[in-house]
Amino acid sequence: MGTILGTSEILALSLPLSLSVAALGSAMGLGRVVASAVEATARQPEAAGKVLVNMMAGAALIEALTIYVLILVFMLMGKIQ
């Protein structure tokens, strides 16, 4: 018969997985943000300042997702016994 996973085992498997998915999504999002900013600056060099400010604001929000998931993982690691 198969064994049934308990809460601790499920957390031990899902916490690293959730962190890696968040990091992957963040990396893909940041790549798209930077690529779009470089393309916009190449098209209109005079708007480089505005593009940079918007890119930095977007990058900060994207990175916040990964930081929130990291904090959640640390909080839930205390539940693993």
C-alpha cells in the first residue's frame, strides 16, 4: 500500500517548488521589462529618462513578488517538523 503524505512532507516538497516558480516568473518578467526598455530607448533616445524611471518602478514591483514568496517560505518552514 502507498503511504499518505502528512502536512510536514507536503510543505517540505511545496515550499522550494513555490519559491522556484516565483523566481522563474520574476526572472522572465524582468527580462521582458529590460528588453522592452532597451527597445523603447532605441526608438526614442530623448525619452530615455522616462523609460528608465518606469522600468525601475516595474522591476521593483516584480522583485517584490519573489521577496514576498521568500518571506512566506521562511514563515512556513517553522511548520515543518
